[in-house]
Amino acid sequence: MVALPLIKRTLIGALAFGLYAASLSTPALASEDLIRVSMDHARIIKVDRQISKVIVGSSAVADVAIADSSTIVLTGKSYGTTNLVILDMEGQPIVDEIVLVSVDEANTLRIYRQTERTVFSCTPSCEQHVKSTAGAAAPAAPPQ
């Protein structure tokens, strides 16, 4: 067995401890605790009672439209997490869940330039994802 220098062993130990500590500080969410939707895709959510109010924590991440008295359409706008609360006519929560909006990984291209990241959707041709922040630059043409 080859002995690692003390500095390398110390760095490896610190990294392992940091990963362990991070795993303890971040609560693990079971897959059933999340409503998953892809960016720029819609998901239909039906509930068993009439809907009175729908609240989304961050409208920059997801948007909702009420289709009828017991159906909403949830649309992923930008990747990230937010929460969704649906209240019935008595003001009682029907749904109180975390929404995870993610990019369709199978058809994306990411370009990293130092600290800047550009994401392209490539179905059928590559187009840059539009940033949801106000004043964002217009989408750039894909690299040639």
C-alpha cells in the first residue's frame, strides 16, 4: 500500500467530513414528497374537493392555472424549487407540497465559461433556455 502524504490525507479527510456534514444538514426528501415537473412543461393536478385558492411560493419557478373547480395546470418556468398550496372552500389545505422544476436532462447541453453557465434545450435543435429574471439578455445563438 502506498502511503499518501499528510496534506493529501488531511484534504481527503476534510472533504469526506464536509460531505457527511452536508448530508446531515440537508433534510432528505422522499420522492413522494415532491411534485416534479420539467421546465417549460405542464402537469395536470386533480384534487378531490373544490378549489378555492392556489398559492405558489415563487412565480418565477412555477405557474398555475385553474382548469376547473378541481383541476389545476402546473407549469415549470425556471429550474428550482418552490411550494404549492391548494385550499378548499373552507380554507383548509388540500395540497401543501414542494415543487421541483428541473431541466429535461436527456436533451440538454450545458456550456460553462468560468462562472457563467448557459443551458440549451436540444429537441430537435438547440435553443438557449430563457432566463426568467427581469432584464435578462436575449437568448444567444447556439455555438457553431
